[in-house]
Amino acid sequence: MSTARLCPGCDLPVMPNVALRGQSAYCPRCNTRLYRGGFTRFTGEFAIALACLILFLPAHIYPMITIRLFGQMIPATLPAGTFTLAPEFPAVAFLIFFCSTVAPLLVSLAVMTAQIGLKLQHFKLFKSSMWIIQHLKHWAMYEVFLVSLGISCFKVQDYADIYIGPGLISLVILQILMLLLLTRISPTRYWEAWQPETTHHADELVHHCHSCHLSQGANSHCTRCHSRLHSRLPHSIQKTWAYLISATIFIFPANLFAISIFLNNGKRAEDTIFSGVAHLVKTGMPGIAAIIFIASIVVPVAKILGLAYILLCIQFKRRIHHRFRMRLFRIIQWIGKWSMMDLFVISIMVTLIDRGQILDFTPGPGAVSFGIVVVLTMFAAESLDSRLIWDNYEQRK
């Protein structure tokens, strides 16, 4: 790139040098990647997306694992838990289904339709595909599901024999391909292929488009994607506070009410998140307990406290530690999806253990509140405009 552009992370006007093959350009102030080096090759991404779609069916149709419980063979497919939970817990079932099936499928399809729209110069198809990639890639959670499957296997190993199915092999390969696809894809490159940035100087730049990442002058709408332009995301602080306060309210019932109910020979055991962690420690699984504790207790609380700290610093115009707050914001964005682990474990356990009064596993009322906390904290991180962190950086003494 030889033209000036505004950093999407902190709004600093920069002039990135031409990136060589395999190199990228980063903002000198907030370390946001401005440009990915190398040549634009979309054919490889198309092939990976196509392979993901091919593997999608066997990963969802064939059993991931099969257990032998009381002489019966019980298979567990990827969507089976969703169907089991749907009658009594439709909101939890929809969230699990969306993160484990809908979002990965839409992202894979969007990569292909984006390239079709690019080739045919179909603007609406191309723009819609890029919107899906940008907003849904964080909701594709195969890696979280695979870790949850491993935890579920540890939990049922005392009650049943476990056999690996072809669905698990397909899912592992699918996750590897999805990870490769998400690390390769760059929305900026796609938009550059649609319409390259024109040459302009740093003092001519006013707006950075949130849809297509084009830096431009004082326009009301983007000259490339026609989206409305804003110097900052409208009502970003208010929306983030609203999501954050709502998540704080729901985190109390999520931790105080039972998240799972386990029946064993007529004995009913209701576990909150914390009591479930304590039970895992007592039964000799401290490693699994640590994973659940971090993902289900530490991560949601840390996201709420971290975002609250960033918001307070913005509103009180703190003039120090801008880079620290930016790193904290990126960590919060990355760890958000790992809170889904407990809900995935519940969906898998519901599928595997369903033998009436002899042995049964069902979600508790805390599962609904916990799902709301996960969604609200992810929305809070997405609604916060990181450039607000840097608005008073130049005034720092």
C-alpha cells in the first residue's frame, strides 16, 4: 500500500509501506494490522470453504462418539443435543445450534458467495457476504465444541464405554480447515479487490468506513460501499454500558441457580457452576475443573470488569495506559466465545445420558441466565468502538 489511511483501531493517519510477500503493516500506536502482505489469492480460500461445506454433512450426520450405557449403544451427533433441549429450553438450544452449526455454515458460504459476487460484480451479494464474514466469524465455535466434547467424555467415562465415530473425525478436520480459513481471510483485501483505495494524503482523511475499511474525506456515505459514515460508532458507550449492566444482572442467577441437574438411581443432584467445579475436584479431575472454572466463572466476570474499566477510563478521560487498555480490549474480544463451553457440555451430556430415573442429565434454570450472559458480553465487546480509547491520547502529558 502506498496511500495514507486511518488506523481502524485508533484512527491514527498512517502511511504504510508496501508490504512484501508474507509481511504485514501494523499501526505504530495501537499495533492494529493495517494491511496483510503478500499477493491476493482467493482461489485457496474458495477451495478451503468448499472443503468445509463438503465436511459439514458428515460432521453433523454421523455420530461423533458412541457410548455403551446399561448394555445400550447411544450415539451422539453434533446437533442431537440441540434437538433434545429445544422443547424445554428453546433459547439455549438456539444459541448452541447457532454457534455450532449456523455461524460456521454461513461463514463458509459467505466466503464462496463473496468471490462469486466479486467475479460477477454483483454488489449486493458481495457486500452481504462481507457483512456475514465480519460479524459471524467470532460466533463459529468448533474449537470450543471440541474441547467441550473432551470434557463430556471425561465426565461419562465412569458410567459408560466410549467409542469414537466418523463424525468426530470429520469435525476435527472441519475445525482445522475453519481455523485455516479464518486466519487467511481478510475483508480488507476483498474490498481492495472490489475497488482499490485511491491515493490521498493523511491530512485529507476524515472517516474510516466500518463496513469496507476505506479511509476517505468528509462524506456522509462511503464512496465504495455506500454505508453511512460516522466518526465514531453511534451511541457506542451507551450500548456497551447497557449490555454490560444487563450481563451483570444475569450473572447472579447464572451462578446462584443450578446450571445442571443429574439423576443417578433416583437421587437428584443439582449443581451450580461452582459446585460442579468442586465436584470435579473431589472426583479426581482437577484439570477439567480448572478449565470449567476459568471458562464459566473467571472469563465472564473478567469480561464484565475489563469492559467496565475501559468504559470508565474513556468517560473519565484517563490520559495514561492507552496501549494496556487496547491489549485488554483485544483479549476480551478473543476470550468471549470460550464461555460457551459449559453450554456445549450440557448439550452433549443431555444427548448421552438420558435413561429416565436410572441415569439422567438435564439443564437447570441457571443455564438460561448463563447463555444470556455469554451473548450480552459478546455484544458488549462488539459494540465498543476501540478508537474511543485513543481520543485523548494526543493530549497526554
